[in-house]
Amino acid sequence: MSDKIIQISEMNKWFGDFQVLKNINLEVEKNKKIVVCGPSGSGKSTLIRCINRLEEHQQGSIIVDGNELTEDTKDIEKIRAEVGMVFQQFNLFPHLSILDNCTLAPIWVKKMPKKEAEDLALQHLEKVQIADQANKYPGQLSGGQQQRCAIARALCMEPKIMLFDEPTSALDPEMIKEVLDAMVNLAKAGMTMIVVTHEMGFAKEVADEVIFMDEGMIVERAETKEFFANPKSDRTKLFLSQIL
Amino acid sequence: MNKLNFLQPDKNNLSTYLYTGVFLVALSIFIVFLNSFFNKDLISFLPGTISFFLPLILGFIGLHLIRIDYSGMKFLDKVNKNINTNNFNAFLSLLIIFVIIKSLPPLLSWFIIDANIAGDSKDVCTGSGACWTYIKIWFNRFMYGMYPNAEQWRINLSFIALAFLGTIGFFATEKFKKYLTLYYVVVYPVIAFFFIFFFISGGPIFFDFSYGIIAAVISIIIGFFIPSKFKMYYFIIVPITLYILLKYVFFYEELIELGKLEALEWVETGAWGGLSLTFIVSFFCLIFCFPIGLFLSLGRRSDFPIIKYFSIGMIEFWRGVPLITVLFMSSVMFPMFLPEDMFIDKLVRVIIAISLFEAAYVAEVIRGGLQALPRGQYDAAKSLGMGYWKMHILVILPQALKLVIPGIANTFLALVKDTPLIFVVGLLEIVGMLNLAKTNPEWLGFAMEGYVFASVLFFIICYAMSKYSYNLEQKYKTER
């Protein structure tokens, strides 16, 4: 088996009559960090939501860790358990404490003993530096802390791939840094990551490759340095000139 | 001394304004009080209209005078803030105070002063007030319906036992806390059912119940001395063995037939009634309608067309028909569809009918809660690898149900207050008994007392439920 952990080929997706993703081809190798950028409405979020099948694609194939995602995939839950996801709106479970947020899935999905799950959760919360908030509820935390908890929650499932859907877009500028720091640490630890973000600083620091999307298509894919130094397409140049 | 300006009281002449104001308010209240309690009109010398409005005018001026912001007196500030913020509110406050004072004496006299409770026939009720003797004499009927007097201890005992079993949650140790939900949702209703089916209903079947209880008690007592290693086998094998021994060896059926063992007398459900029936019907309907409603609400959002349209059909059907026709159908039409030798008790049919009826309402209330949850919660749960049931049980329902506690409490209160309708099938719970009692030729003319009595009982029950739902809301509040 190759070390290509995600293989997407000829993938198309429609919302009703509107085609959101057009002919996507994408392969991601293990331990690679990939940043996806592009203007809003270009299908970035939809693309990564397709990778753990929160959205269904209509054409083409998506293979995650050797399993093809189709309508008959019986154990889609198993694949999802391998793919962690962090959302723009955090989506923590407000009725559970921070610790319970992190232990819920390991205990009920992975059948981990409670004690073990709690140790693991505290370990990950420590990594994102909110272990001292473990017994509070999400509503009592700041946005940055909530997002770091969301990262810890995803990590507790010990995923092979982490997907980030604009993790810093809903945050105050001051809090963006603490979340990015947590993500940088995660990247350094060798996690396979696909990050949708507008934080070009983050892209320059950790990304191996950058993908630029527009109107549902992958316009350009390049090594990070190459991407920022001399972008090939005009659309990318325009985007970069506006964002940098 | 500063100049007095009665149109704009201020702090400088605080005491002057205060004394005048308080005097005027007190005077106005005093006038109304005397008028209402002792029928003495202090101001009768004035023309009719003026004497009628004078207390209001006096009090109004008084309240105006004491309306001084930041007077520095705590009590005065509190009064001003709560009942005396502006002229209109002052007027309303006065009006309400006067209405209360006016309505107290007739109420008191009807309820207490002119009421009778002594004696045991209607002849003692000579006063103009309420005749509580009537309630006293009929009390048993109102509580137990037509249940034989000599057997009423069975109802009392069952209810006390169930009430006690219901409070177990408060005594549970940390170790057993996690089983409490299971206990209340599954075990407790089953126990309650057994109590009512075997104990209140009685008949030969009562023996099975007593054997069960004896077996359970004995095995639990011995269970304390069994090493935990064998406990599981023990609790599976021993109670069943004991039960079988009791039933077929110690108290075998011949003993029963020979009359050496006497069962509790069988009381058919038609004779049950009064408040105890209200409780029985409400309790079981509440227990059944909630899970049915829950599944209907989930079914209505399902992706499978069969489940979805079945749920929609159920909900819309039961919401679309009046409860009284449902009850009527359940007693008159339903038995026609059954095979001839099959018989389902009237009470059971009624409970099923009400449960299905209320389940439709519960379903829509819960659906409201499900729709209020952001889509992100579903996404997050799915992304963590949870399937449909795990997602709903662990993430979605706890939040949705918390949101709809007020709505569910609403439905449950309506259910309790709907129970009197079961009179259409001939079951007489408390209001039914009341209607029966009021048409008794010996006790004509006391409908008022009866209805007041029932209202008070219903209010107590419903208020307790509403308080409980409010406590639940507070308990599960985790935002901020």
C-alpha cells in the first residue's frame, strides 16, 4: 500500500443544480501538512467535509486510508473515528464539561475504560494548555479556549488525519495566536493535516503544500515556498496580492 | 426650611412629604378596610360617587407624595421601585390592594367563618358558608371511588410503598448513582405496574405477586453474604428457584383451592376511582407517552420514508381528533375489532388511548427542541465517529430535551387535567366522583364545595409538577 492516505479522483459535487466541486483530484501523503485557501464560496469547506463524509459527493471517488467512501460504506463511523475534525464554530457539546467533551467519544465509540480516557484527555488538554479548565463547561470559556478544547477533543480519538475547517475565523485576533500555536505544535508532532484557513503566516510556517481553490476547482497546488514566491495562475496572484 | 412643592416632592423635606404621604395612604386603606370588614362607611356623608372614589384619590395623592428618588431609606426605596414607579403603577397597585381587601371578608366567611365541618349529615350545614361536612362524609369516595372500604388499605399501602421507592434516588450512594436513570425509567414503572396489577386489583393472581416479593426479599438479604464473584449467577438462579418452590411446593395450588390460603379480594377496575385513579391514570400515561413521543419525533425526522410517514401519520391523526372521541372509541369501537374471547380491561384501553393521544403532542414538542439545535452539533458528533443512536443519546437528546422541559411540563400538566374525561367510559376519577356525589338526592346543592375541593387538589398536584420541572431546568442549566 502506498503512503497516500487520502486519494480523491475526478470528484464532483452538486448542491441541487449548483455544482460546488468540479473535477477534484487530490492526493495527500502521510504526515503531510496541506493548507487550502481561496475566496469564500470556493468549496474549500465542502471539500474537507467530503473527506469524512459529512457531505456526500455525487461523482468520482474518495479513498481515505484504503477505504472508499460510497453510499454503502457500512462502517462510515469507523472511518470518521480515524479522521478528526475541528470546526469554525467549535461545536463543543454545551451540556458536558470540557473533560467530558473529550472523553465522550473515546468511551462510547472506542470503548475505552473511563479512567484511561480521562488520563488521555488530560494529556491532550495539557498539550493545548487548558488542563486547568477541565471541569468547566464550554459556555464558561473564551473562544480561543473552546477551539483548543475542540482540537483536544478530536485528538482524543487518536486520529490519523486532522481536518481543520477555518479554525480561527470565528475568533478575536488576540485568540487566534493561541489556537495557531496549538496547531503548530500538532504539526511538529507529525500529524497529517488538511487546514482550510486564511492565516498565511501559519501556511508559511508549517505547510508542506498549499492548495488554492476558486469556483469549486483546484486552481493551483504547489510547494509552500514556490506558492508564495512565484504563483503561476493569475487568479492566485490576485488573491495573494489582496490577502498579503 | 425649604419651600414645599407638593407637585414635586424632593429629598429636602423628606419627613414632611413622608408623614403626609403615609398618613394619606394609611387613611385610604383604613377606610376600605373598615368598609369591607365591618361594613362601616366613614365617608358616607359625601355624595355617592365621591365617597366611592375618595379612598383611591387619597391613596393616589399619598403615593405621589412618598415617591422620592434615592431617599436614603431602604424600605421606602424598595416600595417606590416595586409598586410606585409612576402615577399609573401607583394607581394599579392601589387598585389591587383594595380589591384584595374587599374580597377577603366574603372569601373568609365562606371558607372558614360561616362554614360547617362538624356532624355527619347535611342538617348541620345551616350557615351561609361552605359545608365541609359534605367533603368529610364523601372523602373516602373522593379518594378511592367505589373501592370497598375494607380493602382501601391496599391502595394506601401501594401508594406509600411506591412513594417510598420513588424517593430512593435521594439515598443512593455514589456507586449506584449511575443506575438511577435506569431504575426510574425501567424498574420503577415495572414495580408500580406490579403493585397495581396484583395488589390493588387483587384476586388469585395476587399470590404470584407475593411469591415474587418474598423471593426477591429473601434473595437480596442472603445476597449480602455471597462473595461478589458468584453474585451474578446467584441473582439469576436463586430468586427464580425460590419463586418456583413457593409456587409449586410450599403453597401449591390445592391449598389455595381448599381455602386454607385466602387471596386478596378481586376488585374490578370499574370500581376503582377517585383521586387514586387520577394518580394511576396520570402516572402510567406520563410514563408511556414520553418514550412513544420521543420515538415519533425521531421518526418524523428519519430518512426512511416508511418510518417518516408512519410517524407523521400517527402524530397528525392523534393530534387531529378530540380526546373525548378517542376515549369513546377505545371503549365502544375498539372491542368490536378484537376476537370474541379476547378481553382487554377498560382501564388499560383508556391508558393506551390517552398515552397515544398525548404522545403526539410530546412528539411535536420534542421535535421543536431537536430543530433548535445547530447543525454543528450533529456534525461534531458524526465527526467523532458516533452512529445515529450514539449521536442522539449522548449528544442531541440531552440538549434537545433540556430545551423542551417547559413544553413537556406543559403537556404533562394538560394530561393530568384531561384525566377527568375518562368519565365517558364510565371510570370515575375525582371529578367523576364529584359529579356522582352532587346528584345524590341526600346531598343536593353542594356542587360548589366539591369543585373547590377538586380545584385545590388539582392545583396542588399541578403546582408541584410545575415546580419540579422548573427545578429540573435549573439543575441542567450549564450555560454561563
